[in-house]
Amino acid sequence: MGRDSGVSQAQLEALADYENSAAFSEVERSVLRLADAMTAVAVDVPDEIFDTLRDGLNEAQLAELASAIAWENYRARFNRVFRVESEDFSEGAFCPLPAR
């Protein structure tokens, strides 16, 4: 899905270290920071993340972005409750895991 949406191979490979990667623009890094912040146990999005996003996105884009991140967070957390695992529908795809 990422590749179909314009995410490059370099971005997929650099995702775990997006803060230090030249593969991402400042807005893209801010988007990823928002995703990280929204998926933390305690949901507290720092003002500086939101302020940076306001510089690159309009209100409708921000609402859509927050909704998409929240939906994926919901699905991931929901699936973990029921131990839903991959059914190998995307064999050969690249799916980076977050840095720990």
C-alpha cells in the first residue's frame, strides 16, 4: 500500500530511523512523530509536533491524517487483543517494524 501511495523503497528502509533520515521531509517526519505520539500508551501529542504539521497541512488534511492514524492504531490494538496474526497476503512485501 505504501509503494502504491508513493512511499519510496528508501523511505521504507529508513522508517525505523526516520528522525535521522534524509529520505523524509520535515512534514513527513512530523507526520511520523504524530503517529508515534498517537500510538503511545499515554496519548499526549506535544504542541511542537502539531505546530510543525500546521505549517505544512491545512485543517482538513490534519483531520484526515489524525483519523487515519487513529484508525490504524485502533486496528492494530484490536488485532493484538485477539492475537490476530498475518495470513501472509503480502508475501515479499517490506514491512518495517518500529525501533525499540
